[in-house]
Amino acid sequence: MPPYLLLFAVSLAGWPLSIRKPQFRKGFLLAVGTLFWLAASLRYVTGFDYRFYETIFQQVSDSGLAAFSTLREIEPGYLLLNAAVAGLGGNFRMFLFVFHLLFTALVFAAIHRWSPAPWLSVYLFLTLQYFALSMNFMRQALAAAIVLCIYPFLEKRRLLPCFALILLAACFHRTALLMLPLCPLLLLRVSKRHYAASALLAAAAYVLMDPLIGFALRFFPKYQHYLTEKYWQGNSLLYVLMPAGCFLLALPLLRRALQEPSRSPVLMNSVFYALLMQVFITRHFILERFSIYPAIFSLLALPEAALLPGKKFPAKARVALLLAGGLAYFLFAASQGFHGVYPFHGVWDQARTLSA
């Protein structure tokens, strides 16, 4: 766990730094982002899919462009990234450096531009498991990082740039296409009628989930193998506590949206729809993958909600509660071995094994 403890420490160090030296915000993000990048790039067999992605890289390296026809289930953008690194003579380790540089740069640039408390966003990036996600679901993590970049366009209701970025994200994981119909929903005004109607539709979809999926698989038969895999099983309600907690902590945004209808509803709506979508994992765990896209906006939504002024529940108390909740979820994730990244194994462990 030492790498995680280090990342915890440097993330929290940004709290007093942001108060005493706010001018060092950019330098703080650059330094911390570099640590996250190096940690992810220097891992060794950390992440359930580590060997899977290592095999893909080797196939692309050996076959070149021919791999695009033999690996049709892998998105072309991801294959092209593999081919670019392999074409320059890099190995899988070099690919990890390039991949995690792109992912970390996108996320930390978004935090720098749009988070009111970058240190808190970085802390949530670690504790809410987006860092862990990048070391396992690599393609989807990069797709989610690209989706995060649609935020300023969503706020300005510019859907065409949003759709362009979503299509780019889909070049790394097809599930990003879910954001095409979701974007207009994120722009709807926050209201009781809006949320009640969405909740009712989600409840109906929950009840009718299996018939709906059975009908969809008639048109996409190549995905039928998921029906017999372990990820098709449902998870317990325990896994809904985190998105429910995020929704409760975002309630200051809900109150503000109701009081000031002219405010952008994007961040509050993203937390709400992430909660609705994550409830579906109690039916089929694999459906969690779709919730990642609205959920990643919590890196911006939760810090903004925590820092809103309040008399009965001041900002400092909300920040403390958010820190405690993040820590609790991190400890739970580590105990459950989320994404196969706990404990963390680095290249130093590989060297130690080879020398033994």
C-alpha cells in the first residue's frame, strides 16, 4: 500500500497549500499528476486486465495494421495508440507510460480548469476509484477522461462539440455512445417533475431489464456471451451506498439549482443520473460500466457542492464529511480488491522476484 499512502499524503497536502499559497495551484497539480502518472505506469501485473492488454499490445506489435482485422472487438482508437507506440519501437512498458500520460493529462487538465478545489478533486480521483479504474478498464478509463472534457460545452449548451468528443471517446470504448442520448438529459432543468419522471422510467427499466436486453441481443448477438459470465450476476445494495452518498453530498447543488434556475444543471444532473444508473448493478454488475460516464463528473460536482456557503451546515463541515466518505469508500474498495489493484505491485516487485 505504500504508493497509495504517498498519493493520499500529497493529495491532502494541497489543502493547506491552496489556502496559504493559492498561486501554486498549477504547480501542485503538475507535481501530483506526475506522481499518479508514474505510479500507474510503473505497475506490474496490477489490474485484472493487465495481461489482457499486454497480449493486445504484443499482437499489434507483431502483426502491425493486420491486427485491426484480427482484433475487431477492440476499438480502433485504442489499437491505433498501440500501433503508434509499437511503430516507434516501444514495448508494453512504454505503452503504459504513453497511455497513462494521456489519461492523467486529460483528467488533471479538467480539474485545473473547472474544479473550485483541485486538491479535493485529486483526493476524490484516488478515493472514488477512478485511478484504480485506469489500471484495469484502460480503454473505458480513457473514454471517460475524454467525456469529462465535454463539460464546458455542456454548460454552454453546445451539443455539436459534445457529440464530436463523445464519438472520439467511443473510438476507445463503445459504451461512451451512451452519452449521446444522455447529454440532452443533463441539460434539463432541475425540478421535482424531471427527477420523478426519470426515477419512474428507471424503475420500469429495472423491472423489465432482462426482456429488454434479450430483445437488444437479437440485433447484437456477439454480446450474448455476457449472459453466462460472472459479471452478469447482480451485486448487493451495499454497492449503491457510494453513489447514494455522492447524491446526498451534492444536495447543496440541488438547492442552488432550484433557487437559481438560470444556473447550469449539468453537475447536479450528472450525480443524479449516475445514481440511477448505478442502481442497475444490483441486477447485472456489468451495467456499472455505463454509469462511469456521468459519475466521473463528480470530480467537479462534489467539490463545488462542498464549498457552497451554508449556515446550518458550513462548507468546512461538508468538506470534512466528503473526506471521511472518500476514505471509507477507499478502504472498502481495497478490502474488496476492486479492479485487482490492491495490493499495488510495481516493477520493483518484479525485479525482487527475478533476483530471488
